[in-house]
Amino acid sequence: VPPRKLCIKCNSTDVDWIEMSGNGQIAAFSCISVGTTFMVEKGYSMKKPYCFSVIKLDEGPMVSGQLLGVDESKPDTIKIETPVKIKFIETDLKGETRVDLGFEPA
């Protein structure tokens, strides 16, 4: 994830890249049945929902991304604080590769 333009704690613009492990825990999630056009085109629907999550990385920052490797139709089986690891999601978009953050149980 690229550095933010400013620090969210002190508003400093003196920010830099810091390499993270990509490991963390589920802090929050939502399973979505009516998605954006992009997600519908990827095959998600009322019958095939997807989950979006907020992850607290082991290093402290929180990031969001799609939650993979879970049963999206049974959100009661997904638990807060479940350990996860990053999984980059590559999608072909009109000949170009789009990369999004995803997370799956560790």
C-alpha cells in the first residue's frame, strides 16, 4: 500500500514507505449481496455474496480489502480477530491488470 499523503495522527507530510508483513486480524467485515458493477461482472450476486473486511495489520495500521477463503453465505461462521494473511487479487480490466488487496484466513 503506498504511503499516505499525511500522517493521520499528527498531520505531518514527512511520510515514507514501510514494509509490512501482510498479516493481521479481522477487525470488521460485511457480506454483500448487491454489489457494484465491477463485482457483479466478477460473478457476485444475491446468490453468491462477497465479503469486504477491515484488517488490523500486525504492525498496527488498519486497511480494507476483500475477505477470501470464507463461506460468504454464512457470515455467522466468520469471527472477528481471526488471523489473516494478504492475498493480492489480480483482475484483467480491458487489457490492463488491476491489483486489489484481499485477505484470507492464515
